[in-house]
Amino acid sequence: KDGWRVELLTLASHTGSHVDAPYHKLADGANLDQIPLERFAGPAVIADLRDAQADQPLTADRLSQRLSQPLEGTIVLLATGWGRKRAMTDEWLQHPPYLAPDGAEWLVGQKIRAVGIDHYSIAGPRDPENSRTHEILLRAKLWIVEELSFPDEVFQIPQPFEFTITASGGDLHCH
């Protein structure tokens, strides 16, 4: 009437920053509302993996080279650089770098609190790696945040820094 239009916006569940709770892959896993809110905030470190290539597995060896500080109780954020490549291309949709099952096991062994990545799926789009990686992380009661955005400035922040998941997505709150 006054120039306003009502529009319908349809998005896939993996659009924008989102959290995978254990129930995402495990029938007996916790839903988001069953995870205490305080678990969604804490000290975080960034693994600078911006040199990651298409279809590259992020293995235990690669992670241990990039994450030399103690990780117990931290939220580990994997910055592959692919968040900046976001587009509906075959490369971005089907060939991202991904957390390999042995990388997931290594992170669980470090007793981390959670893990995140700058792509729509931490384990890439293909099974069996996708399911195995998710199951390793989620069975360990870790939550996963996917499709983060890492501005250049974040790589200058001393680590660890405070990370908080808010209702608006995976915003980096650094203190």
C-alpha cells in the first residue's frame, strides 16, 4: 500500500552460522536446549588454516602443527579461508577442506569444549567422512559451530580470546 512489499525468504538449515548439537547425528544425543548456556561461551583459539586447498583433509598432524598451545577447555576455531569463497559453485559446495576423522579424534583427545569452521559442514559434504567426523565430535559431547566468518582483524588478537555464541549467530566477541 505505501510501497512496502511482503516477501518470502526461504533458506536451507545450513545457511549462515549455526550450531550442530549431538542430536544432529546421534539419536540419543542432546538437543541445543539440553546444553547449558555457559557451554556456548569460553576461551577460544584460531587454527590459521587459510592456506587449505580443495578436498584437503585437516588431519591430526596438520592441526597439531597449527595449534601448539594447550587446548583443554577451549573452543577451537578452524579458519580455512573458505568462508570468503562462499558461493554456489561446485568447488565451494562439493570440494572444501574438511576436518578428517583423525583430526576430530585428536581434538577430542585435547579435551576441547567445542569446535567451529568457516564452511557449512565441518566434515565436508561426502560420507563416510562426514558422518564419522560428526559422530566423533558429537559423541564426545562437543558442539560444533559451522559457517563462521573470520574478519582479517581477528588474526591479530592475542589468543586465547573470549568467544560467545549469540542468538544472532556465531559472532566473535573478543575481550
